Amino acid sequence: MVNVTLRQLRYFDALARHGHFGRAAEACAISQPALSMQIKEMEGALGGLLLERSARQVALTRLGEELAQRVRDILRSVDELGDFARASRDKFAGRLRIGMIPTIAPYLLPRIVGNLTRAHPELDIQVREALTPKLIQELAEGRLDTAIVALPVSEASLTEVALFTENFLLVRPRKDDGAPVPSREMLREMRLLLLEEGHCFRNQALSFCKMQASPRELLDANSLSTLVQMVSAGVGVTLIPEMAVAVETRSASVSVARFKNPQPARTIGMIWRKTSPLARQLLQISEVVCLAAGKARGRNAAGPSSRNHRT
């Protein structure tokens, strides 16, 4: 009988993800020698090497690669045991791991956490900010309970709950205040500033303008704040989501304008695994997110409505 502990499985999973003993040990909050010892004991129990060790990094052996996904599945199932227990309680308590994309987190996070803390004081809220593909991966691996993203994500294993829609606004230099708002055709002739590759908001802006990125025409940034400051400096124009306007334009010399209808917009929602035992609680949390966004149910969207997309 193979005698492998749950702790060893968690340590191995950390090593597989980080590819480095030091970073894995830090993530697991233990010393590097202790982590190394546990991995060696795990290899002894399994009767084979899991890692190829070098001075700077580690790589998985063939056995390690075959084991990595199985270990993630085991750990996700173990974590869901705790979720089943929490779901059976009257009070929503314990750890809640929420992911958010960067074009949402700075603007909604304080209010969401504040509202959740007041409604469920026994919750231990942990927040992860990352791009949508990373959040989807961590949801699938059981490292997140839910994520707040722009919909759709169209993942067969995930439930999508639409919360509200918000418009994109045009940000241009202060000197352009009062000038006619350009059409999408006119935007294609202007220097349009966008977020760098990987941000879904970039793709949404390009889709509205019906254009593809070209390094000669577009300038990229890694945050909405940088985009707005570049506009303030007279570099070009940009689009930002409505929830970001108050924060990002308060110290910038820019003008903000709405497009004519139909205005560019995005749908914000929550996603979680279809198998999550916390589905009922997460649906309740979606209501809290709507309140945090200042959106009345039924005004900008149909309210939280489950939509399961299949690829």
C-alpha cells in the first residue's frame, strides 16, 4: 500500500506549479529543507523520482507529469469536502477565494469586500487578481471558488451568472471637451491607446472599432490608469469601462464622453465550477456584487441568471 500524505500532495502540487523549491516553500509557508524532505519521502513511497533537480529550478519527470494532474484532481476533491460541509451550515463561513480581472478589481473590490464582511462576518475572504485565462485555470484546479469577469467565457465546466452591463466611455484630452464624439469609423483613424495583449477589455474595444491591432497605430499599456495618463499627456485617446471613470480621471486633464447608441458595453458576471457545492451561496454573493456595483436589479441587466455555455 502506498503511504502518501495529503500534506505531501500539496507540497508536490506547489512544486509542480512553481518549478522552484524556494518559491514552492514560500507558497506553502514552510522551510525549503522541510519541503525537500517531504518530497523525497513521497518519492520513496511511490518508488520513483518525481523531479529532475538542478541548482536553479526543478522539472517534472515523466512520472511527475503523469502524477501532477491526478494530484490536482485529488486536492480539488478534498477541498470540496470542506465546501460540502460549509454549504450545509446556516451561516456562510470559512474561506472564500474570489478572483477578479484587473479592469474590475480596483473599482469594485473595496465595496464587495465591505458588503460581504458586513453580511457574512465569519467569512475569510481571499482575493486573487489576474487575467481571465489564469482565473479560469485556477477555478478548474480548485484554487479559486469563484471569479468576477467579463462574460461570456464559454467554458463547458463552468456556470456563468450575468450580473450587470456597463458602457465604455471615450477619454480624450481636455482640449477636445465639447467636440463631436467620433464614430467607430473615425476612431480607426485616431491614435487609440489600449491595454496590452491578454486583456479581454482590449479585445472588446477593438471589436467595437471593428479593427485589428497594429504596432504602428496603437500604443499598449498594462493598466487603465496608464492609459488615462497617456491621454492626459496628449498621446491619443482611449476607452475605459464606466466603473473606472471616477477613479482614473480624478487627477488627469482629460475629457470623458459617451458614444451614441448603440454604445459599446460589456457584461460583468460571476463564474464557478458546475460541481461546486457552494453554488447556492455563490448565487447569493452575486447579489452582493450587484449592490456593490450600484446596479439595480432589472435595470441594466436581467439580474443574475445562470447560463451554461458549452464549447
